[in-house]
Amino acid sequence: MLSADLLRRLDRWLGLPLVWMFGLLRLLLRYWYPAAANRQGPLLVIQLSEMGSVIIAEPALREIGHHQGPFHFLTLERNADCLALLPALPLERVFVLRDRSLWLLAWDSLRFIRWSRQQRLGAVLDLELFSRFSTLLGLFSGASRRIGFGHAGEGLSQGGLVTEPVAYNSHRHMRDNYLALARQLLGQDVAGCSPTAKDVLNQVTPFPYDGAAERSVGQRVAWLFNPSPRKPRRRILVQVGAEGVLPQRNWPRAHWVSAIGGLVSEEGAEVVLCGRQQEWAAAELIRQQVDSPLCVNACGLFAVAELPHLYRNADLLLAADSGPAHFAAVAQLPVLVLFGPETPALFRPLGEHRVLYAGLACSPCVSAANHRCTQCRDNRCMQQILPAEVVASARQMLADNAVVRLASRRA
């Protein structure tokens, strides 16, 4: 897969001159050829980057689906499996750009342009934060309406290629920003996006219940600990990796070892280390240092589509800011999330959660204004979140969750 840093550099150094060139060309053409009326046709939603964002955008996508019906979706191959968490989005309506190499990405971009022209799209809704690549794809799609975040004193310039720019508000949660895009699409009052605190806890559509699948996942987890009968315990899922998009999100390994050791020894909880197959080695080092039969490594054992069933076999998810911290909302699993280089004011998970955030003077150091690129190589914002704080917060969340979620695991 192409690295996130390479994609950001391409978007900056190649994307910027391209959007300005096509923006100028568009102005010249409009001088001689007035813009035609908006064309009626299917809707395309673009979300290329981290798929935790698509969970935050789910209320907006649900609103669009309620008013306009099914729509098409464009994403990168690295994120395509995460769409299984949104059953309302049929996979046959998803167009995937392979990002294993630059040649494949370029080829699939050309395929997309041809496909989108055949679909005769009426509108494109771009969920990306000032991505020039997605802006160009929207332009070449042929859609007469191109809705996205506009450069208005904050963010990055897109050459005026967005026909209906919506102001990005860095002081409001991204859910509200996405809802503003949806309301622009639907012709509603963009300024009317003001959810109540109660709404925040119940805004993601739950993943459909499947008792057989959840029992199967529960049995597989139980066998990781011990195939023999044992005392039911609280189960905590720990996402030790924070994805490769922003390595500054990672919590130090020594902190993970100390916190997990405390959860096992003080709370007597079962701890399941979760993640993708490529995170197995890092998780195994942590498991070995914890050195407890109550801590197991399950990285790579469960597909993304199985995560809701895994989450319903647990009582709490502990994670650094990453996709799984947001995925937990589809299974209504409480999550304790550690924030550092990004602000929880914008990206805190939906659903029941608690945030630990050091709030240093240098944090957040990534934003839409700098294309989420930071020069920081010493993430003190994460290092200063102490294991004792994590253990204490997890203990409180387990106590607050009065209904113990053990029934589905007794196999």
C-alpha cells in the first residue's frame, strides 16, 4: 500500500497546481459557455482517508439516504472492508480505488472517470477535508453539483472547483460538519446543525444482531484463554495500534504493558489485544511483557465484518485515537480513547465514551490547515497520559456500566 505521507505529498505538490490549472480553465470556459442547469442523477459520496470518519459521518449519510435513497460511494482499497460496518451501504454501490501502487491508483482513477460518466451523476458529496485529489475526481466525474468543504479563511485551497462550498468549522465536532454538507445537498438550512447532548449517545445505526455469529466469535475468544470452564470475567478489548496514517497517535509500549498489567491484576479482567494482522508482532511483545494468562493476542484473527460481534462479546474497548475507537459505536460498546496530536473536540467517538487528553500547549499539532501533517517526532501529548489514569478511568467506566455484558460469552 502507498504510505499516507506519500499520498499527502502528492496531494500537496501535484494536486495544488492541478486544481489551480483546472480552476482557471473552468473560469475561462464559463466566460464563453455559461454553466448549464443542475443535472438530475445519482449521488456519489467520496471518503478516501481513514474510515473512522465514515462512522462519524453515518448520521449525515443516514439523513441523505432517508431523503434521496441509495447512493454510490468512492473509497480507497485499504478502507473498503470497513464499509461492512454500514449495512445500509450496499457493497455493489462502492467503487474502490486500488492504492497498492501509483500505477494502479492512476489506472483506477481513469476507470472511475469513465464509470462516473456512464452513471451520469447529478451530484458529488466530498467528505474529505480539503483533498485536492478528491476534488479533481469530483470535477472529472461530470456531476453538475460538487459539494464539499470550502476554503474560507481556514483549510486548504481547492482552486474554486467546489460548486457549493460549505464552511468548515474547526470548533464543532466533525459530525456537525458532515451534517452541514448533507443539508447543503438536501437544500436545508446549513446553520441548523445543533445536536443535543442526548443525541450524541444514540446517533449511529446499530449493526444488525446475529446471535449465531456472536456466539461463534465468543467461543473463539474463549478458546484463546482456556478451553476449560472458567469464572466469567469482565472483558476488555485493547487496540494497541493506532494505524500507520499518523504514528504520533501511538501510546508508548511501556505504558500499554503497565496499564494492561493493572487491568489484569487489579480488576481481574480478561484483556484481548486486537488489531490487523500486521499489528500482531507489536501486540505479541506487549502480551509477553504482561505475562498473564488473562491477556491474549487476537490481532488478525477477526475480519472487520466480525468486529461488531467481537465488540458485543466485551464490556469495554481501550484504544488510542483510531478507526476501531469509532467502530465500537455500531455495537454500542463503551470506549476509552486516548487523544494526543488531534483534538477530541472534533474527532471524539460517537456513542458512549470517555476521552483522556493531556491538552499540552503544542496539541493538537495536526489539522485541516496543515493537511494533517506534523513535524513532531516526540509525541509527549501521548506519553503524558499515564497508565494509572487509564486504569482508573477504565475501572470507573466498568462500574458505570451496571449491566454486565457476559450472557453472550457463556459457551
